[in-house]
Amino acid sequence: MRDLDLVHRYLVRLRQEKLQQGHAKALDPNATVTDIRVTAFEAELVSRIHEAMKVLTKDPAKFIEEFLK
């Protein structure tokens, strides 16, 4: 269980890092819209993985039903 807590913390930090990178890119005049959108997508993907892991740790059957249809 401790390992999952560490992964949860890592995902929260990774999402925050991606959001900060996206903000920095949005302020960079040389960054393209594509660069900004890719970084935002990465942050969203990390968030979705984190939410799925929460479901998995609470109810594996619900995880299978919801994410592995």
C-alpha cells in the first residue's frame, strides 16, 4: 500500500510540473500553440491516470468495469 501512496504522490507532482511547464510555454513568445496544447494534454493524461488509480485502490471491480470495458 505504501508503494501506491508513493505513486499517487508522484503523479500529483508530475501533473503540477506539467501545468507549470504549460504556463511557462504560454508566456514564451516563441512557443507554438501546439507546444502549449501538448503540455496541457500531458497534464490531463497524468490527472486521468491518477484518478483511475484512486478507483483501482478503492474498488478493483469498478476499475475493471469503468476502464477495461
